[in-house]
Amino acid sequence: MKRFWHPLIACIVGLIMVGSISIAYSAGSTKEKSYLGGEVKFKIDKSNVNKYKDKLSPALYVLIKDWNYVVPVYETVHDYTYPKEYIEATEKYKGTAHINKHGGLENYTAGLPFPDPKTGAEVMWNYEYKYSGDDFWWTQYDIDGISSTGKLKKLVGYYKRLAYQGRVKIPPMPTIPNSDGVAVKEVQGLSYPEDIAGLALLTVRYQAATKGDDGWMYIPTIRRVRRISVAQRGDTFGGTDFTWDDYRTFSGKVSDYNWTLLGKKEMYIAYHPLSNNPKYNVAGKIPAPDDLRYELREVYVVDGVNKDKDYVYGKRRIYVDPDSFAASSNDLWDRRGALWKYNESGLTVKKNDHVMFNYYQNMFDLIAKRASMAYNAVLRTNIGQKESDFTTTKLQTQSR
């Protein structure tokens, strides 16, 4: 029986984890336009890409040079602000958090852990605890997996998240007391295609660097919840080019990596996209340029190498926005040192909630010449989700 369940669950987890792609926009039409437009200053394409190479990530440079990708550049706009409660918490607890010998974060209470980060690990813990709301719910999203020949695979799902640490809006604050040391709980589910509709996965991540994630899955075909392993976070899932660690631009456990801060640098990054529902170009594998928006912004450049020598990526390079500590993109190398993938999130601001979120997320496999695109999501923030919403019982009842 075990030999039956292990491959079955591995296959199902591969599908369900698609729900974790971090994409969001304010509730309303799934084809909502950005609040910020403006005029294109110039475009970077294959004819002039070498002129701007120093301000492009290595993978974005390849995408423009070899895929005919076009980068429309707009005026740089700084309009993100933290909520006052987060600012107050940052000031109150400044200087108390520190990183232990395992790479874990200790003595963190709320706010930005390291207001003036000096190391790659400090930048990445700021990324992990950037302001995202005390809870949020993507009530829906789409993801397209597009093969090198243009064949399309479509999935639809939802994603919920409850923060146990760093809470500044909804009681209990600043933490939800728990003896297990939980950092965050997540529920991901799929509603399409029909043959896997109803699948749902509950994940628990802990504060301790040495404690791995726990997971439980509801499988509607047997109407049962099964405990699963979510240790293989480098596996791909659902026929897409994303791995479990690629959602939210980066969703791995920070303490699982050795981080190196390369410094700050001006770069062209996706910011204030014009649409979260991009058209595809004629080739069918990349968004049309009139849906995209890039700005020249100073970002932190951080390299991360997973401590597991068998991890799927040899290295990831993350570009982090200092205004919000959201990550705009990753360059990803394979274990042989070849540039493999480009993972980009279009950052935009939900002003009323002070949330910086990913309007879309695209992954390009530069070697296999294919892409996966996550888009069309609806976000609700600080809705007062309960711990009881993140239990195996709720997992089973909400999926029927």
C-alpha cells in the first residue's frame, strides 16, 4: 500500500503546489488595469540590448537577446509606503532580532527585522517579514504552462495564508501564541481542471531553522486527508516550470540557504505593470510588450546557495526592492553552472492596504525554451482568518 500512496501523493502534490504561486491584486475584475500608466520613455529589444546589458539581470538579457522579448521603460515612481503600525513596530523592536548559527531568525517580534541590512541573510529575512498583512486570501488565480511548441496547460486555484509572527493589524498582536513555534500556515487548493478539482494542501512552517515544514493533503477522490512530505521543495509541479521554492518569487525557507550580498545596483525591473492579465505575443510564449512596464530602480542583489548539495538549482540571484523588500525577480543557474531560468514578478502597490504584491509571475526556461505564467488573481488582505481555518478538518470540509 505504501508503494501505491507515495507516487500518487507525489504526483498530486506536484499539481496542488501550483496554488502557492504568489500573485495578487486588489479585489475586483480579474482583468483590472493598473492605476499607473504613463508614456514609454524607450524600449529595450534585441537591437539595442547590449547598450543596457549592465542594468539587466543576466537572464533578462538572454530573454531579450534570444527570445525577442521587449522591455518598455517608463518613468520611475516611488509610491510604496508601510502602514504606520508596521513603522512603529520597526522602531520599537529595532536592534533586537539577530541571525543564529543555523541561519535562523531569533528574537524577532514585529516590523522590519533589519532596517539597515548589511548581509545577504539580513536582506532575505527582511524579504520574508516584509509587510504582507496579518493574513490574506487569493480567492482565485490562473496559471498557464506553455510548452516550447506553444501547447497550453491551464490550472485555476486559490491560496490562503495566516501569519503567526509580526502581526500589527489584527489581534492577537504581535504574535499568535503557540507552543509549536509556528511561523505561518498556508492552504492551497485547485478548482480546475475537473479531474483534480477539490484538492487542497495545508502547510505549516516553523520558526526554528532546524525544523522542516509539515503538510497534509485532502484528496477528494477518496474523501480523505493524508499527511505528506513537503521536503522536496526543488521539485517541479503541475507540468509547469515553477518549483515549490519559486512561488512568491522566492518561497524557500531562508535558513536553508547561504546568502551573499553583492551590493546595491540600478537595474531595469518589472514595476507597476499595466495589466495582471497579459496577452501573449505572436510566438505564444511571452507577454506582449504593451502589457509590461519596467522602471530603472536601485535594488539589493543577493546570491543564495541551498545548503543541500543535491538541491535542483546551483545558485539563485534575487533582486530585492529596498522600498518594500519585495523581490522583483530571480536568475537561476543549474548545478553545472549554466544559466537556466528567469523568474519575474511584476511588482505593484495596493495603496489602501500598503501591500506590495506580485501582479503576475512568469517563469522562463531559457534552455528548454518554454514558459509558465501566473496571473489573473484576486486578493483580500487582513480579513481576520482564524486558526480554525487552517486545520485538517477545515481542509476536508472546504474542499467538498
